[in-house]
Amino acid sequence: MLYWIFEWWRDLEDPALRDTLSPLRLFAFVTFRAMAGASIAFLLSLIVGPWTIRKLLELKMGQPVRDDEVLKMQRKKAGTPTMGGLLILGTLSVSVLLTCRFGNPFSTLALAGMLWMGGIGFWDDYLKVVKKSSDGLSGRYKLLGQLGWALVLFTFVMWLPETSARGRDLMLPFLKEPVWSPMPWVIAFVFAALVVLSASNAVNLTDGLDGLAIGCSNAVAVSYLVMSYCAGHLIFANYLQVPFIPGSEELAVFFGCLLGSGLGFLWFNCHPARVFMGDTGSLALGGGIATAAILIKQEITLIVVGGVFVMEAVSVVLQVASFKLTGKRIFRCAPIHHHFEIQAKDAAEREGRSVAGVETLVTIRFWILGIIFAILGIATLKIR
């Protein structure tokens, strides 16, 4: 919508009026609209956040906690409203509609991916709340929903002129040329599906401490904002020798909006959290990030940028595999953030310190790791 204002100014026939309204040309710049989108999303979150939390409390959308929860410290969180991902999706949608170019396929697909995956997460959260149990939507239906979006996205990637030429390329960080081009159709789809499934479920596993998942997602958003801008800018793409995807610079505006929404949600989700994002938010964040990564051919780079999410997912896989094969656990609790939470709690008790700040301690240290991984991901653009 803001870009329409620029087009209206550009088409003005009165030179004097055009000079008077010349600041409106700022709406043509991706960087300005990305900052505007971040500001709008953040302010909207602060405005509607308290109302959203009150409504979730009125509807008794409290977070259920498993009876056999290992961390007793987590039990006090039972009853905190979940489905806070609706706040992220709502503010993001409004800011994207206001700041992104209407009809741009990249920002449209990224937003659609978040809404699709957020819908799956909402269904899961709703069933948990209704049943008053930590068991929600069955894994089979979750998988089908995620594969459904992967199929839709892959179809658009192969159909859009901007992406079809490179849609079946396999790019690796640090390398200028694809290592496999073109991939067979089936393998290309399976690869895209793995990216969507891995990213969405990894963010979901990370959502276990106040502010952890959204803080790390904000770091990823900044990294992909930079990468999207470079991918859609011919001069930067040629200089950095990354795939040039015309039109993908609008994803920078999308990630600006996502960053603003994420920071706004963190305002209420930092310890002690007033609201949890639930699967509504975690699946949406992973799905949106994965969608953008596929569109700009930076899928493998997501392993670097989302290093914290990878750590969380791998820790669960290793824990389950070790217990099934040997009957022993590698970590005291998985995902790995709980392992470090228990260790920090034990250390605090041994040293006679309060355990009240343990969760914040672990969260901030994971944020630091997330920022480092995001910087490393950006660095891969130059080292090729």
C-alpha cells in the first residue's frame, strides 16, 4: 500500500506538487519500507498485545503441562495463555499488506507459508487446550499439512518465471555455482519438503523457555533480510556471486515486518512470560523462514543461520536414538536447552545462589549463539 503512494506521486503531472511531496519517493526504497514495516509491526504488537492476552485468558486458552514434566520449574507456567502466535501473525499480516508491493509473489508466498503453517499450529494448540492435555494434533496430520505447503510452494517455484530457472539447483554456502543442477523433479521436491519440515519442527522444539524461540527467530530474520536484499539486487548479487532472483528484494521488507512482530511479541514473552506463542507461532515462524530460504536458494545456509534450531533438533534425535538403542540418555533432558537449564539450576544450588534467574541465563546465552550464527550466515555471502 505504501508503494502505491509512491506510484501516485510518480504519476503526478504538476511539477510543483511533485516537488512539495517529494519525500513520498522514499516509499520506493526497499530499505525504507523494511524499516517502516518493522516499526509498524512493533507498534501494533504493543497496542494490541495486552488486548490479545486478555482475550486468550478469557477464553481459558491456558498452556497445559505434562504430568511427567522433568523440569518442575516449568510447572508454574501452566495456565499461561498460549496461541500467542496469533499476535505475531496478525501484526505481521497488517504490516506486510501496508509495506510490501502488492502482488509481489515472494512476499505473498512467505506470508502464505506462515499463515498455512500457523493454521496447522493453531489446530494443534486448540486441541491441546480443549483436551487439557499436552497431546494435540496427531503427528500424521501435522506431517500431511506440512507436506501440503511444501507441494504448493514447490509448484509455485517451478511455475514462476523468476524462480523456475534455479528452482532445481542445489546451492551450498561458500560455493559460487550449484553443486547439482538441475536436480530431478522428485529429488527437488523431497529436498524442499525436508527444508520446510526441518525448519518448522526445529523452531517448535526450541520453544521451551521464555523468549528463547522468538529471540533466535529475530536473529534469523535479520540474517535473511540481508540475504534477500542481496539476492534481489543485481549489482550485489553479481558482486557476491549469489543467485540473482529478481523481485526477491521484497522479502527484505517481509523480514523487516517479521522482525518488528518478533520484537513486539518478545515484549510480552520475555521472562516471566505473559503469553506463549504455542505451535501457532513456532510452526509459522519455521514455515515462513523455510519458504523464504527456498525462494532465494539459501536453503543449506539455513543450517548455519539457524544453528540454535539445529542444535535443538539434533539433541532430540540423539536422545531418542540413544535411549532406544542403549537404554541410556545422552542429555539430562532434551531439547538441549532443558539440559543446560537443569545444569545451571544445580550449579546455582551448589553455590548457594538463587535459581530464579536460571531460565533467563540460559535464554540469553542461546540468544548470543543465535546472533553469532546469524552473523556467520551473512558472512557466507562474501566467502565464495
